[in-house]
Amino acid sequence: HRPARHARDRRHPGGRHQCHRPGRSAPHRPQAARVVPAEVAGVRGVRPPGCHPRVRHGVGHDVVMTTPSARILVVDDQEASRYITASWLRRGGHEVTEATTGRQALSIVDDGKIDLVMLDVHLPDMSGFEVCEIIKSRPSTAAVPVIHVSATSVEPTDRTQGLSRGADGYLIEPVDPGELLATVEAALRYYRA
């Protein structure tokens, strides 16, 4: 009479089965640690109170926003570019308003409900440099941080001009999402201090 095979037989690396018989210890294999994402551990899409949004931007890298959410104006006449920037900011937990022209942007900023402006350099009615200068020249909006966003074809002199005319930062497209959110967070932290 042969003992019956145990239900948890294990396979050898060579491809044959190893029978687990009574009285013999089963071979031990260490179990790999299992990582459960935060959104799966709780209710998907719902963050516990005090939990900051986590934004993934590449393999194995997360950016955790540590400042309170802000009301951000994204100004860009290119729909695709505006959509990408706004999407990453929303994923970072911010409230986003969009504008396509300089005059529209100035009107929205004048309402006093914007905490930061992401401003394209090339707009159809006026340059982003001019828009930034106007924002910074008005006492009611001078404390609103402005970050320029421009295409890769920009000249180094453009970056210098943008920063010297009042911008608080200058990003070149395509922008890494982590860099975008970190720059926004740094500007907000500085003005809220």
C-alpha cells in the first residue's frame, strides 16, 4: 500500500513532482513580500483624511504633494498642451482653470481667486512676458506666482527675459510631471510662507 500524495505537492526545478509524504518536512520556499497600493487597500479613488495625493511619473517614482491644494490658472492657446498640463495638476490635487489668451488670463487673475499661473510664452494676442509683467505690476496680483512654460525651441535669452520680467519659474516642454508638480509646490510654499 503506497501513501496517498498530499494535495500540496511541489514541483522540482527539474520538472518532476516531489511527493510530500507524512513524516517528511515539505521543502520551504520564502514568500515574496506583497505590496498593496494604497488605493486598493482602502476604497479606490478615496484618500483618507490628511493623505496627500500621490502622482506617478515613471517607473518606481512617486511624487507626494505636501502643500495644500491650490487654484491654478493654465494659460495656453494650444489645446493639447493645455490639456496635459491641466491633467497633471488635477492629478496632483489642484483645482484648475483654463484660458487661451493673455487678456482672458488677466481677467481671471483680477478676480482674486487664483493662487498660481502656468503661463505659455507664446499667446495669440500678447506675449506671456507681457502678461506676467502686468500681473506683477498690479498690487492686487503681485503676490501671485507665475511659471512660464515654453516649447523646446526657446532660446536661452527667452528664459533670462522671462525670469527678469517677473516670472518665478521657467519650464521647457515636454515637461516631466514630477518636475512640473515640484516647481508648482516650491512656488506655492515660497509665497505662502
